[in-house]
Amino acid sequence: MTDPARPDDAPYRIGYYDKGPTPFFALQSDTRLSYCLYVPTDYDPDGDQTYPLIVLCHGTERWPAHYRDNFSDFAKQHQAIVLAPLFPWNLFFVGDSENYKLLKMGDIRFDLALLSMVDEVAARYRLRSSKFLLHGFSGGGHFTHRFLYAHPERLLGASIGAPGVVTLCDATLDYPLGLKGMAEFLGGPINPDGIAHVPVQCVVGSADTDTWEITLTPNETMYWVPGINDTGRTRIERLRSLATSLEKAGCSVRFDLVDGVDHDQDGIVPTVQSFFADILNAEVKP
């Protein structure tokens, strides 16, 4: 009997479940991680049209399919493909909610895992470029701005949504408050000099003022370094501190304070889509 886990060498063909809102696919280089997609339903496997890629990184709540669905109409309008990774709780211990936010925990480099997901998508679909748009909210905002420091050359634009703890673009401050020691923590190089070439959005709701989750103590060893709370009391203040440090490093930063929205990803989606639309529309102009 043929082992169903060992398919023949026939090339992969795009089928019914590979278009529209897809199932979750296990990442082949590390099946502990997975991702889902939105692919425009008129995608033609035999055509020649290429598609920009939008990556949406979930927060601590792990709702990647919800993030993906929020962008399905936008993807149809702009003929884009959406990728939403899932970095699960409990990868390393029960209650492990933070694993991906500093880009590395245990034996997983989550930034490199995301790039492997992008490679898998590029092997199945015609992407316009090796660069992509990246948005993350809350815990995904943690991931997004640290990914920007590590891989700016892969980003067409970065939208940083309401992170609770920020890493300033300052090589004199210890990671994760600043960049000092970040490369050593990751076990590989970072490229902060490249961020000046990436359009950046910092976006947060005007009512996103709760501090219960983001005021840290020395017992929270994953993030704790002296001064970690000094970037501001609320997410709004901390994001302004991050935006200022990025601007000093040469980034063009758009700061969007969304009126009346609290810590709610749904509430900032139209503002993120406006930022992404500006970038995509500029890309297609002659």
C-alpha cells in the first residue's frame, strides 16, 4: 500500500482549497507552526498576473483567520494575496503566550519561520516581489517592528499596531529596550541601517489607554531590562517614543491616532488599509 504521507513527485496544482479563505497549512520546515491565506478566487494557475503579498501578524489572542478575513475585500480590490501566520500558545511551556514577540524563543526563530512561510507561498503562487507588506497588532506590533530591524530589505512597508512594549532604534540600550545585544540574542545579524528605506505606519486607538498588561516588573524576565517602562505609560505614549526613534534613524513615519478606538484591531483596520493602499497604488504607477 502506498504511504499517503509520501506523495509522488508530480508538481503541486492549485485546487479548490487553495483559493479564497484557505485552511491552515503546516509550515513544512517546522510543522509546529502554520498559516492561512486569502487568495483571490479568480487566481488563474496558468495565467501570468502577479500578486503583492500582505502579511498580518496576530496579537496574543491568536486570531489569524479573523485578521485574514478583515482583509479579504481589500485583497480582492487590490488583487493581493494575504498570509496570516499562527504562532501557537504553549510551544515551550503551558502558558507560553509571548514566544514570537521578541523574534526568538527556544529553538525557533519566528522571523525566519515567517520568511519560510513566504517562500512556500511564492513556490505555489505568482508573487509580484520578494518584498511584502507587514502589519501586526498588539503582540503582532511587537513582532512587526522587531522584524523591521532584522529584515528591512524584505519589506515593502510596515504597519506597527499598538505594541505594549517597544524596542527603540537605539544601539546604546539593551535589547529589548534598544538594539544593543539584539543580534546576539537572535544568533544572527540585524540590519537597522536599512529601515530608512521602508515606509512605516505607527497606528493606535485614541482610547487605547489601559496599562494593566504593559507595566512590567523585574519578575517578567522575558522583557525586563532597566528602563523598559520609561518609553511611556500607555501604548499611545510608547508608540510615539518608537516613532520618534524611527524618524531619527531616517524612517518616513506616518503616525495614526484613530479616534475613539480602544485596544481593538478591528477598529484600526481601515486606517491600516489606507496606508497599504497608498503603497500599492504607488507601486503600480508608471
